Amino acid sequence: MSDDAHGGEEKLAPVVPLFGGPVPSAPPPADPEQADGPSDENSWHTTWNAQPARPISADAPMVGDAPSSESSSGAEPSGDDSDDAELLRRAEARLTRSIASRGLSEREARDRLRRDGVDPHDVDEITERLSAAGALGDDVVAEQIVYQSVTRKNQGRRAVEQTLSKRGISREAIDRALESLPDDDYERALEFARGKASSLARLDRDTALRRLVGQLSRRGYGGSLAMSVAKQALDETGSGGTSRVRFR
């Protein structure tokens, strides 16, 4: 508005900074003659700080942006790595249970791990570690097979060797296991034949002999040993007499 006391010049009300900052100095007067004149507290001034703004980096995050995973202090494993570790843990646990329950040769252990999808490098690492700990070894498994074959199944040397080979036992371990076998095939074969001869009493001699020799052969007693043992067992039990006459 106009003020007659000040030569009719229009005065503006002083502006107070909104955020409580210091009042910035007034800009230089347009008329040089007023530069040396007394300052008027009601003179015009700006309400913002005239400091130059800092440039914003292109990499600076915007307000509200989620922090980048790369800026986190520790990187978490990816989903694929976690799945591989779980697969490896489960495969080794199953293998350990199998070894504890029935024993496995090294080849059987490797085959089982491969079927479970374990990487070849991890297969080598697991089997080597279990072998070093004494949990996995062909000699241990071969000893168990020999014991069961001789004491429970009454098998001969040939059958024992076939079983060891099928289980993937190394040739060296098979030879060591066979060397430990007692040289009593005849006695064990005769014990087996005596147990079977009584069930052949209803058959004629030739049929009973043929069947008994076949049973002995499947137990690993072949050739002349099986024939000799079968005849002796049939004679002792009186089984397999002469051919019977059939009447209609």
C-alpha cells in the first residue's frame, strides 16, 4: 500500500523464514546511490538459503526405494545352492543307513550316490571319507558275505565267489576272502545233502539223484563233489529207491 511519509513508495511487509533459519541478507539495491544508505529492517529479502544445490548422483537411491541386495552386509546362498546342499545331505544319510543295515561295497556305494543324483566329485569325496573312517570297505563286506554263505546258506566256494563278484567286491578282496575259507567243502556239502535227501524219498533213485545234484550245484558244489555227496546222502537216508511200478 502507499505510505505518504516515505515519499509515496509502496512498502512490503518483512518476510520471516518459515523453518526458523537465519534471515538471509538482502540483495544489493538496484540504485547504486542506496548502497551506502542506512539499512532498513523492512527491506525486501529472500526466504530461502541461496547456497547452491548439490548435484544428485545417478546411482543414488530414490526415496522409498528398497535397498539393493548387493549393498547388504552378507550375501545369502541362492536357491539352487541350497537345493544342492539338501540333496547331498539326504543322499549321504541314506547311504549311511544302508551301510549300517547290510553293508555295501565301494562300488555299490558309488552306484547308490549316482542314482540319487550326486555330482561325481561329491561321490568321490563321500566314499573316500567313509572309507577313511572304516565305515566302507570291500574287505569288511566280503567277510560278512563269507560268514553268511558258510554258516547260514551252506554254500560252497564257487557260490561264495559268485556272490562276492555280484556285490561289486574288488578282485583283490575276493581272493583274500576265499583264502580265509576253510577247506571243508565236502563236509558242508554232505550236511546240506542229508538235509534234502529225506524230502526225495517218494522219488525213484535216478530222479532223486538228479534233483539233489542240481540243488548242490546251485549251492556252489559242482562236478564230482556234488555227485559223490548226493549218492552218499541218499544211501544213508534210504531215499530214492528203485523205480516204482505204477498201477492203474
